[in-house]
Amino acid sequence: MSSSPLFSNVEPQRLLVVTGLSGAGKSTALDVLEDLGWETIDNFPVRLLDRLVAPSDEHVDDTRGPLAIGFDSRTRGFVPSDIIALLKQLADRNDLSVSFMFIDCADTELERRYNETRRRHPMSQGRPLLEGIGAERELLDPLRRAADIVIDTSDLSTNDLQNQIRDLFEISGDGEMTLTISSFGFARGMPPLADLVFDMRFLDNPHWIEGLRELTGLDAAVGEHIEKDPAFSTAFEQIRDLLLTLLPRYQAQGKSYVHIAFGCTGGRHRSVFTAERMAQGLRDAGFSPTVRHRNLGSRAADEIERGAALNRSAPGK
């Protein structure tokens, strides 16, 4: 589609379309987006979407804020093929920046959630709950495959989902790239939406040092111990130099969000310290990262660390 002079000097309006399986977390995602400054509309008739964002030949509002539209199988005019065609049509417009997010969840977890809340699934009328969930999954499958972003909430708490939405869609007030640096524990799962992941388990583990186990990477004593590891300084500088090379290029390519994650076994010592140090290093270089520590509030599990130690000492390891 050729560029229209009407929009040549106008920043495209951000339009996020959100759908997913009933009970997977769409409403939670929209609530967070609203808190972040997005205008949100749930269960909007999809057939009216093009009218809602229709351009005006008489006046263009270049202050239009980001807009998030939620819909699901209960929404009027819900025909997946028509929705996909409409989104492709909108994506061709120069005055819109369109993204499509699908919130997914495993059938068994959805069944548990519905049984706990005693809510009625919209497609389980007159049939078992799992059959209704399966029918909706089949109906929505084309939308899942067409989505730009898929978030699976099967193993996520409400707070986990909220943090992921914030990481993806927090609005940068000056129009710059939104940069998030996080720490996590591999024992509790990989961060599903990280762009770059660095494994810090090669560093000496403070968990095994008396007096450091109950501390975290935010404590000076833990930081001093990690910095004494001969590998830390070289590795840190190489990772920082890599990021200082990549981040400007991401920004030049128009990437709005970058999530850099540092992991260790439990997510409380090495990854936390490195994430904090890297955030400061990037601030010194002119970036404004947000720092999140996913597992910092989790008490270190001895069995997790013990398992990691056994793996290292096993023959052939």
C-alpha cells in the first residue's frame, strides 16, 4: 500500500488486538494495559473495528494514544477468518501500528480455574467442560497461528502475567525503546518472552557460602563474593559490550521493547547481582532500563541447589 500524504508526518497510532481462550487471562491483560495508559475496550464488536480507527480526511489527531481492543468467542461477529482479513487490512495502513496478541492456556489448567471459580464456560452449554474448552480451542486456532505475540499462562500466576504485559507494553514517555533487565532462576523455568538470555551459572555460587545463603544479590557481601570470581569481570564486560552494540541497532530497526534476562539456579544471587550491575552499566551509557527480579521473593530451595551440585559431580558431567 502506497504512503498517503495525509499521514506522512503523523506518528502511527498503536493498535493492539487481544484475544485468547476463555479463562486464560485476557481480562487481566487488558486491566494492566489500562493501568499503563492504554485506552482499552473489551468485547468490542469486531466488525466495527475499522470504523473505530477510521482515518479522517478533515483532521488527524496526532496525539492519539495507544488503543487495545479485546474480543473472544462471545463477541458479536466472531468469525476468525474475517477477523484475520480485517487485521491484515488495518496493518497495511500507514497511520496504524497493529499488533495481535493471543492469550493461551492448557486445557487442564483452564478446567481447574473454571472448577475453582464455578464459572460457566461460554462453549460448555449442555456438554462437559473439557469438551467446551476443546471446541473453543479449535475455533480459535487460526487466530493463535496468526498472532504476533502468544502468551501461555498455564504456569503463570496472575502477577506473572501482569509483569509480562508490563514488560511488553509499558509506554515510554519520550518515545524511546522500552528496555527491561530481569533476573530469574532456571530451576523455576525460563522467561518465555526474553529477547536475550544470559546464563550466569558458570560463576561461583554464593548459596554454598556460610553467611551468604540467606542473602541475595542485592546485598553487598554477595556482590563482593561474585566479583572475586576470576570469570566475572571478563564475562560482564563482554556481555555489556555486546549489548551496547545490539541495543542501538534494535532501536534503529524500530524495535519498541527489549527484554534482557540473566539466569542462575535459584534466581536470588548471581543473576540478581549481574542484572543490577548491567542495568547501571547501561544507564551510564545513556539507556533507561527497568529492572525486575522474578524469583527474588522465593526462598532458596536447598533441594534445587543440591540437585544442581549432584549434576555437576555426576560422572561425565
